[in-house]
Amino acid sequence: MSERYLEVLYPTYGQYFEVKEVLFEHKTDHQHLIIFNNDHFGRVMALDGIIQTTEKDEFIYHEMLTHVPLMAHRSPKSVLIIGGGDGGILRETLRHSNVERVVQVEIDQSVIDMCKEYFPKHSNGAFDDPRAEIVIADGMDYVKQATETFDIIISDSTDPVGPGEVLFTNDFYRLAKARLNDGGIMVTQNGVCYMQLDEVINTTKRMGALYQDQTFYTSAVPTYIGGLMTLAWATDDTTLRQQEVADIRQRFESSGIKTRYYNPELHKAAFALPQYVRDAIDAI
Ligand code: SAM
């Protein structure tokens, strides 16, 4: 069986995947979830018609959204993950032996269940790690009610439509900051800057007003079409981005973590933004 799967994120531009076989398709309580096989990318998951993750290139996004903040922070012990139901961020976070506790808040139990079944390597057992607590809830409700604070917050959300929309609001950024320890870092999935420059502008206005140091870093993820993926970075510790590559390398090597995309040179270089992105930020 072979059919085409069209991604519908942009009205006049998109990508298509050949669907070799549909493995799972269901309208959950929150979104339309489909998992299928593609000859090039392996298993692919889409939510509400938007590609979220693939077996083949997931490492790029998950390594960059996790290791940049965890390596930049000098001693992260606690991490809050919002979204991330496929388990890739949890897997990478738990590779840091200094991390003692992770709370992951995912709105959709079905995403976790189906990803455990169809993408076992994404979480690689991380959901069963005793350091991890999984909370099924809206990330916004969690940050409203929680009292615990964390060294790192990672928002691995869908795009700002549907259930993920609240995770890009002033209120979410403000409430999330209250859950951050002094010197903590928050990073978020922030779209593809060429296609979604408005997301860079909105986040700069909303998150930038709250932190001493708010910017973006980038990574190139083939399945997120349109160029560089932008990841938002926010902290009140202005020294964290000034660290030399040698310092990051020393921490990286002593961690023993082996990566396929992330390395300390790329960590540093990822903060160099294209001029059109800098101009858009400067014009605010
Ligand atoms: N890496 C993907 C991307 O950039 O396209 C996103 C990963 S996907 C695992 C995002 C997850 O966020 C989904 O599992 C979805 O259910 C979850 N999510 C969406 N809105 C949420 C909310 N308000 N609170 C918690 N989780 C949410």
C-alpha cells in the first residue's frame, strides 16, 4: 500500500511523505494522531496534520533542545519538560547523570502510549526511569498550580495552534519563569525562522521582556521544512552564553555522553543568527 501524506502547516507550501503503511490513526481527546512508515524517514508521527517526529532525524532536534541548556548550566539537577510525548527529550535529559529529578507534563496520554509502542527508541526506557515523574496535564495548568522549581525548563511543544497555542503566551512564559531556580535556563521549540518569523518576533516581545538574556539558537532538522529550526533561549545568568568552547568541551567530555549532532563547537556556533532574524529582532 502506498499513498501520499501531505503536511498542512503552511497554506501554499508543504512537503509530502509516501505512506508505506499506516500503523496507527486515531482522534485522541486532544488531536488527530497518525503514525506511518516512510521508506526514507522510517516511522513518522503527525499531530493534526503536522509532522512532529521521525525515527531517522529525531536525534538532531532532541539533542539540541536538551544538551545546549544542560551543558550550558554548570550543574543542572532538576528539569521540567512541557510536552515531549514521544520521549526523545526525556531520553536525552536522563543521559545527564547529575540530573536527579525530571517532571514531564504532557497533555495527551495517547501520544506517550503510542510512541512507547511505535517509537521505542525515542524514549529508550526513559519513561520508567525512577528519576522521571510523568504528569498528564496541560502545561499551562501545571505552571499555574505547581510550587516546585527547576534548574532547566524545556518546552517541546506542538506549533502555536491547537493545544500548543497556550505554550506561546505571555502568561505561560511568566508562570514558567516562576518555576525556574535562580540561574536557571528555559528553552522552547520556536518554529522555523524563515517560515515562521512571526514566532521569533512574538517570543522576543513576550519572553524577552522577562529575562536578562533572551535569544535564539538554531539547528537544521530535515523534516521541519523551510530551513533552520529556531529554539528560544532565556535566562537571567548572562555569563552562560559567554562560556568558551573549551569549558563546554570539558563538561561534555566528562559527562561521557555520545551524540550524533550536538558538539561543543556547534553549541557555541548555534547562537549565531542569520542577519534577517537579527534585523527582525532589532526592529522590535
Ligand atoms: N518536536 C516537535 C515539533 O517541533 O514539531 C514537537 C514534539 S511533540 C512530542 C509535542 C507534544 O506537545 C505533543 O506530544 C503534544 O501532545 C504536546 N502538547 C501540546 N500542547 C500541550 C500542552 N498545552 N501541554 C502539554 N503538552 C502539550
